[in-house]
Amino acid sequence: DWREKAPKGSPVWTGPAPGQPKVDSEATIRGRVLGVEPAFGGWSDTTCFADPKLEEEFLGLYLDPDGDPLAGGGPVYCIPGIGVGTTEECDAARETFGKGTPDEPSCCMYDACVLPCPVPTSAPDDGYAITIWIFVALFCAVGIATYFVVKGQAVNFFVAGRSLNVWVVTMTLASQSIDSNALLGNADLAHYYNFWDGAVLPIGLGISLILNAVFLARHINNEQVLTLPDVYGQRFGKAAEIAASVCLITSFLMLLAGNLVGMGVILEYITPGIDESQGIWVAGLITVIYTACGGLFSVAYTDCIQSAIGWTGCLVGAFWLLNEYREQTMQTDVQPPSDNGAPPVSVGFGAPFGYVYPDGPGDGGACDLYDGVDCTNVEGACCYNADAHSDAEGNPTMIDNGAYPFGDKQPVDNLMTDPGAYFPFPNAIMFNWATIFVLGFGNLAALDFQARCMASKNARVATIGCAVAGFLTFLVGIPWAYVGGITRYFYGPDSIHAEFKPDSCNKLLMLPTCALWEPDPKATVKLLTHEMPGFLGGWALIGMVAASMSTSDGALLAMGTVFSHNLCRHFMPSGFTDATLLKIARATILPFGIIGLVIAAYADINHSSGTGYLLIVAFDIALASCVVSLFAAFYVPNPSPTAAFMSIVVGAIVRFILEFALPKDGFLILPWSGDEFLNLAGPGGVNSFVPGFTDMPFFLLWNGTHVDASNYPGNPEDAPYGVGPDGISECKADRYEDWTGVDSLISPVVSLLVFALFHVLDRSCGVKFPDSFGMVPYKKVMDTDATEVELAK
């Protein structure tokens, strides 16, 4: 246990006697006396720093005056010229605190920063796996049973016989909206960053359903079509129909992949013996089978069951967490308690460094809250009280990493209006607004949403279903963004599970190393299985799996339908009957499922994007290409088919070009001015000094830009590497530069301008574009003769 190895009021050794040789010409000057094994030198293959000079500098912590590894493993080292500590004293320190042997494991976080290695989370109870797999089998069985309802009729497979009532439409629409992105992706982003970074997902999705109710649902239902691209064919011709089909299939491959990643995260974690990729493949293949069997009947009625079980589980789970941990005290073994559902003011840590509080006695802050004491080295400051927060044997009873000197802040309004609102951390404000815009408008061209409007009994049912489903998305989804604060308490940067990247620095936080917290991608799932009653946690997980499955089956059905009905029929012999259409739709669901699984597996390997990002990519594609012409179909008198086709194609091309033309470093943050927008994961650690908020001599403290050598014991000009009269030691970090979101806004604007230009040229300026090449509106009439009726222009 790392707590048993912590020193108990022992002195910090800053070096042996004068005249002893340097370990190398750039020997470090930070003294430590904890006795666990380092990951440096020949003792481990681990490399903690990309910079060989910095790695070598830290290696000096673990060598004796002759340059050999310390026999006891204690990180005591020598610095010529300081004159503190004799060889005998160093030997005594090694004997007292060098408990480790070279075979004992450690971690870079401890070796470089004296932060305890992350404590692993125990495996979940087997009951979670059993329960969730039972419900997965149930959903699959219901879907397969609907095979006998379809009866070989395309209208039943694609739009459920246009028979769905308002309750079924509402539940199946909300099930498509409330997926693993709106729940798990939302909670993960809120845990990684802050409330708004997660909440923008359900907000954008809910807005899209309400906008659909206001502007499009009734028109879509009145068209009496089988698929959304049929609208483009009826209004603009085959060219626009084919272009829209290709774009929307591409969009839904990303949506499918995002939900399969969400399912994979859950299934891998709760199921012993499988990894995340295997969980993705198993869940995906099950979804393929029952979707191919029953079509929209399968999807609609499994959605109803999944909604009844899933929404209630997610709602109950979220509100239990919010009630339990916002009104009751959160408490772990060693963290300070919280009574507001978020990480509290940090209590800090003791020897060997000693945490300096940001306030003093009588200020009503951390010093008073935790009975701080006078610091040893920092004059007039208040420090961590080891005696007050230790048991009789000297083991800490309250300790953390000092990540929240003022406590985690509650969401405030200016987080969505001020790029600097998260100071000293960056704010992805541009991407958050782009997310709301992309999801709000891009989802209007969502194949699954509009398929349910087509399947509604009438236009009124479609309109009401969209509006109610939008508000349900807010109700179920937004509370999970608040859960992010609770997750940060149990699995955030001040928890015993926290992991930091040693090779990172932040001058605003005065951290020369270990500045970048690396969030646990499974933290939300761990919260549900470890910090909730088993029944409630399992119910919530079933809800998330059900939500993922409901959206995945809808995406598969939509792609298979569009491929068979809107693409294959244009390139196959005549006589395209219901039976032929149904066979092709069912057959193509499998390859689309496999493509989605491959994308999901790739996204899992490259975990930086996550499920939420794939959702945004999906509807980014739809927004850039298809939304402008969809509005034009119903709100522009006599719209030009050429204008619609060009707006789809040009919008998609511009979006593709901008994806690679704009700088994107993967952090989704614009290069705003201010030091908070410097990349913590840049070139890495700056030096081996200690953070500026620790109780150490000034000549050891890094204040973000330099080390003050004025009180160096000896001639400051003779100070070791990194310390001198000026003491300059900078954190060399590049500025974040990711223009993701800007391309999402530019592309639909270009699509709109292109439509307006060609429409005016065609309808107002007398420029005649050819009526061939599929630019003539037409209507499909599905029967045994597969007649296609051309409409008057």
C-alpha cells in the first residue's frame, strides 16, 4: 500500500556532502526519500520522458555518489555545492526509507512526480454480465419474432405499414435520439471536461426533433414515400436522390459505429474474458440478425421494449446519483468528503513535499477547512497538516493530489460565451456550439428520424411524436451531464485512481511534470457498478445497452433500405418488385453492419475520439450535403433540380476538403490567446524541480517560468543545471490548434450559397440546364410491375 510507504515527518534530503561527484553534468536538484522502485535506468524498460536529457536527469535521483543504483532503491542523490547532508546521513536515509528492491514494480507517475500510482478498480460482479446478456437475448428474440409480421411486403419492412400510433412513434423516435452517445458519451465528456461539454449532445439531439416537428415532419409524412431519398427523387430527380443516398449512408455508418463503440465499452467491462473489440462484434452481429428479420416492425417494437426498460433505468439511475450525492455526503477512504456532488476543495498531501494552501488562516478557505499549519520553507503560508490527517501509525487518513485548490466549480452561464471561462484550463467553446448546430440541423436529414415520420399513421401523429420525443431527450439525457461531476469525485484527478502523464507541464499551474490528467474512458461504467446499489447500476447499464441497440438497428435498417430502394433499383434490370427489394435490403444489412463494426473497432483502437465524436461526424456529413435541399423541397417554390444536386455534391466535397485542409491536432480546441490554450501534452516535462505550490526551498520551486536561485546555498552562478541568476526554465508547449467545428459551419453555408446561385440562374435568369442526367422529378410506385411515374416539372 502506497500509504504505508509514505514518510512520517521525515526530513527531505537535498543532497550529500560537498565535493562528491555529479551523476552527470545536468544533475537534478530535487530530493526525495520515499522508498519504492523507480522506472528509470536498468531496473525497468519503462521510459518516462521523451527527452533523453530529462530522462537522464531523473535517473540521477536514483544513483549513489558513484553513479551506481542505490542498493535499497531509495531516491536519494547528490548535488555538488549545496552542502546539505553527509554520506553517512544519506546512507541512513537509504536504510530507513529504501525498503524497495530493484525487482519491485513502480510507475512513472510516482518516480517522476511522487504521486501515488493509480489504484486499480476491482472487477464488477458477475451478476451485471448475466443480467445484461439476458436482456440482449430478449431484445434479439423480439426482433426475430417480427419476421412473421413483415409477410414479405416492403411497405411493412420499411415503414411498418404506415400504422404506428403516437405512442409508438414517440418512443421509437426518442429511442433513436437517446442512444449511447447521448448517455454514455455525454457522461464521459462531462467527466473529462465539464457539464456543457457533455450536455451539448442531448441538447442538440432534442432540438433537432423539435425543429423536425415544426418544419418537416408533416411534409415528410404527406409525401407517402418509403425512404428519405425518395423525397429528393420526387422533388429533384434521380441525380439528387442518388447523391443524397450516398451521403446519408456514409453518415449512418458513422452513427452505427459510434453506438457499437458504446456497447463495446459496456459489454467488455462487465463480461469476463472478452475485450472491447469482441464485445463490439458480438453486439453488432446480434443487431444485424434481428434487424434483417423484421425491418421497421422489428425496430419499432424492440424500441418500445427497450424504451420502457432503458429510459426508466437511465432516468432512475441518473436521479438516484444526483439525489444521493448532491444531498448526501460523498466519502472514500482517503479523499475529503463532498456534499455538493462534485470534487471538494483539495486537502493536499504531506511529506516529502508538503502542499501549500492557496489561502491563509482566517480566510475561510482550505487552510481553515483542513486545520492547516505554518509551512516550513514558505514563509507566512499555510500547509497540509500531516498530524491532523494521519492515524496513530502515521498513515494518511485524508489525502489527495491537490487538483482542486478551490474545489470543482458548478456550471455557470459564461462557459458557453467566454473562451476563458475554464481558466486555467482551455474551453472548447467553438466545438460545443458547432455540436449543437450540427446535431440540431444535421439530424433533420437523419434517415431513422424521418423513417418514423413516414411510418406514422398521419401527419399529426408524426408532428406530435417528434415534439414529445425531443423533450424526452432533454429529460433523459441532460441529467447525465451532471453525473460527470460525481464521476470526477470517484475517478477524477484527486481520486486514488487518478493517472497523470509525467511528460507534461503547465506553467499556469506551476507543474513542471505530471500536468496532464488522463481520464479513464470507463469511469462512468465503473461509477454505475461500484458506487450505486447493484440493482440500480445494472438497470442503468441495461438502459444504455438498450439505447445503443435501438439506434444501431435503426441505422442498419435505414442504410439497407436506402441502398436497395434508392441505389440498386437504378442499376438493375426491370421488374424490381417488392420481393426483390426486400431481399436486397435484408442482404445488404450484413455488409453495412460489418463496415460499421470495422469503423467502430478502429475508433476503439484510436480512443481519443470516442462515441460522442462519431455522432457529430455522422450528422456533420448530413448537414454539409443534404439539409439545404431538404428544406428547399418544401419551402422553395418550384425548386431547381440542378440547384439541389449541386448543393448536395459541392457541400459534401467542401466538407471533405476542409477535413484535411484545416489544422486539427485532435483536441477540438481553437488556438485562442491565453496560456490556458497551451497544449499540456506537447513536448513534455520541463525540468525535475518541484511544483511551485509545495513547501520546499525557493531554489527548488518552479513557478511556471523560472526557478528563483537567489537563496541558493552558495554562489547562484555555480548553481546546477536549470538554476542560475535568471533561473529561466520554460514549459515549451505548442498552442492548441484544432479547427474542427469551423468546417462544420462553413460547409452548409457553401451548400446554401450554391443552391441559391443555381436556383436563381435556373428559375430567374433564364439559364437553361439540361433535363437529362436524372434532373427530372419522378415518383416510384411499388407493385409487381415496379412502375416509375415521371412527374410534371
